[in-house]
Amino acid sequence: MAKLIVYLIQAFICLTVISSTSRLLSKREEDFLEQFGYLSPKKDGEERSNEELRQGLLSFQKYFYLEETGNMTDETSALMAKPRCGSPDKEINKLSRYLSTGYKWTGTSLTYNYLNYSSDLTENETRQTIENALKIWSDVTPLEFTEVSEDGDIKILFQGGDHGDDYPFDGPFGVLAHAFYPTGSVLAGDAHFDEDEDFTINGEIGIDLFQVAAHEFGHSLGLDHSTNETALMYPYYTGYIADFELSQDDIDGIQSIYGMFS
Ligand SMILES: [Zn+2]
Ligand SMILES: [Zn+2]
């Protein structure tokens, strides 16, 4: 009998070993970590080891000040499921929280134009909202924004799914929008909004266009994500905020690139 128990225990240990070599993360979770910069791009045909996945998950947990377990926790999967910006998260700036991309516009007079408009709002509502979203940045810097009919520095597009770049949108929720850093490419500065979202204004139910656009223009101007939860440049969507104001973290970030309002 004693021997049987030993065998049973051994069998149990074997099973435990087998189950621990199964994949640490689902394909979806792995793709998420790669998309947002927590796993380096996969080499062709190679599977990532569980250790690589664990490290990726740990950096995600560290970035968002979650408990660093290296395993999926409820807290981790809940955060992954929340609507957010499509730009990847970069390293943590421990001194402040904001992070500058190192890219900037050389002049202070910038232009923007619409490639199309959101069907969720009237043209006027969209234009007013975009103007307000740019204004929060021009209010604290020497930057000025002028709307032009074509070929602006910042081109604004509302389109779902594939929309002509390498970063197709994913339907409602998930990624809400993304924008490109200043200079260096034909898309530089451009801001793309996932038209599969229901964009609204003034706190109506849906995705607040002002909040999303103001965040994306931070990228258009050269800011990366901030780990400060109160910052506009935090990667996750925080919803409509009445009488919105930039946090000091955002102001410090943008002024570190363009200087103060003069
Ligand atoms: Zn972003
Ligand atoms: Zn795009």
C-alpha cells in the first residue's frame, strides 16, 4: 500500500510538471503584450518560452503598479481588457512619470486637416472638439494650431479596421485610436480614430472624443505614455471628465519638449 501511495505521489508530481510546461499565456494575451511593447517581436516560426512570457507579463505588471506575480491575475486580465490607446508603452521614467519620445516639430506653428469626419457627430461638433483638444496643449506651450483644408502636419482620420497603415483597428473598445510621433515619416503627427467606437461629447454614453483626441495629440506632438494614472498620457481611457485640465505631469512633459507658453 505504501508503495502505491509513493507511485501515486510520483504520478501527481509528473502531472504537475507536465501542466507547468503548458503555455503561460493564451495567444491573445501574448499578442496583447507584443502589441503594446512588453514582448519583443517574435522571430519567424519560433515560439516564445514561458520565461520570456513571464518576463513580458512582469514588465506589464510593473508598468501599471500591479502585484508583480509573473502570472495572470484577475487584476492583470481586467486591466488588459480595458479600452486604451493603440500606441505601445515604453520604458518607465522613474523620476517624473511622463516620457518624451525624443521627436519634436521644429517650428511652433502647426497645421491640421481632416481626411474625413466621424459619422457619430456633426462636422461642427467634431471640429469644435478637435479644436478644444489641441487647445489644451497650445495653452501651456508656444505651439499654435491652424486648420487647413489639406496637407496639414497633423492629418485626422476616422476609420475602423484596416485603414492604410500597419496598425488595423480592432472593432468596438480595445484600441480606440493611435497617433504618430512628429517628423520622419509620411504619417508623422497623424491621428487615427477607430470609427467602430461610438464617439460622443459632453459626457454622453459612449467614448468621449475630446478625451481620446487630446491624448492622441500628445503623441502627435512627441510625448509617449505616462505611468501616472492622473495624466492624460496614461495609456488607458479614463472616460469623460467635466472641466478637464492637464495634469502637472502632462504639462511638465510637453514643456520639456517645447518650453513654456510665451
Ligand atoms: Zn497613447
Ligand atoms: Zn492608423
